[in-house]
Amino acid sequence: MKMIDLTLSNAIRRMRAGMKSDAALADKLGLSRMHIGRILKGKINYFEDDTWQRIEPLLKPYIKDSVTLLSKCDFVAVPLLSVAQAMEMQPATHPFGDKLAELGTNEFSYFSTAKPGDFAVLITGVSMMPWYPPGTRVLVGRDEVPRTGQRVIATLADYSEPVFKVFVDLDETRFALLSINENEGCPPIILEKMSRDWFWIWPIKESLRNEDAIDIAMREHGIHHFWETWLQKQKESEK
């Protein structure tokens, strides 16, 4: 069994970019178009050994290491929503239709792990400082189930806008939402899994952050890079 990671799924996308149609790609790999679509959506995450042995030589020219610059076909555009717009979101299977399709936003962000139905949110609060300063763009995996330790976007009954927190699964009936920054965020929120106190909680899959903003936020919170402390010691030793 060969697990399908981001490197392999991107290799399939690169291969598709050089072909005339999805059908041509399917014929080349000896897989159905539906099967390939499920792979690229993350619904199939492995190849059987015999399948991998057959298609590995075909994909090998398109497999690039992690330091190679990604091309346009490696990214998927998703709608970028404000916090207020995100509050209106609902599961894709909502009986009254898909709100995402109705918002009509004209701004998009590009992510390498995005799937159809995902969306991005522009962070404005400070509870996840310093690692997620205001201005950070996060990719939300709509309708995906979060696991302990994942950052999530959640809509709660008692809050006027979505919250950006860390998800912790407590037991079979309860979970908690915590801020990364204990001093500037709200106290831990403990909720019942079957409660109506929350509407949806979806994991953050990727983030786009300004590196200078992160450095400034770290300094404001008394956190220093190793190179900063090392350089300070070097200067002190040379005096």
C-alpha cells in the first residue's frame, strides 16, 4: 500500500496540466475519472501495491521535492471571507442550500490543500497571538471533523462572530475550545457534543501569515528566536 500525500496529489495535478482533458489523464493512469477526482479531493488516500507499481513510472517525472517552487496548478483558489461573512456559513448539505455559493465574494486566496467547498477567513482578533496575528488568512476545511490540537473556526450560539480556537476532545460527550494565548483570549469553552450551543466547528488546514507580523508579535510577547539570543551572547562575549 502506498499512501497518497500532498507530493503525489500535486504530481497528478501537474500531469493533468499537460494533458487535453481529464479523460486523457484517466486513460494514461489506467484509473477512472471518478477515482482520480476522489484522490484529489482527499477522499482516497492510498494506492494498492499493484496500482502503485504500475503508475509510479508515469508519475515520477512530475514528483518534485519540497524545495521546488510550486506552479499554478499546485494551488486551488477558494473564496476569502470576512469574519462577518463566515458567520453566515453552514454545512454544504444544509437543506436550504449552500450559503457559500450565495455570498458572491470577489476575493480569493490560493492554497495547496484546498478542496471544493473549502473557504478562507481573514483573522482579525488577538486570541491566537503571536502565531496567528491579525491579517492571517486561514483555510477552513468545511464539513471535516476536527481532532485534538487542531486549530479550528467555530460558530457558537453565545457569540456574535466565529471564534478561532484550538480544539480539544475531552470525552465521548464533551469537547473544549481554547485560545493559544491564555492572557489575551477568553477562558476555555467547554461544550456538550450534542448541545445546541454551537452550530459548526471546522479545522484549519493551512494558513498564510506575514512573517514580519509574526516576528513583531513574538517580541511583544517576550518570545525570541534562537538566532536573536545567540547573536546577543556573541556580542556580549566580544565586549
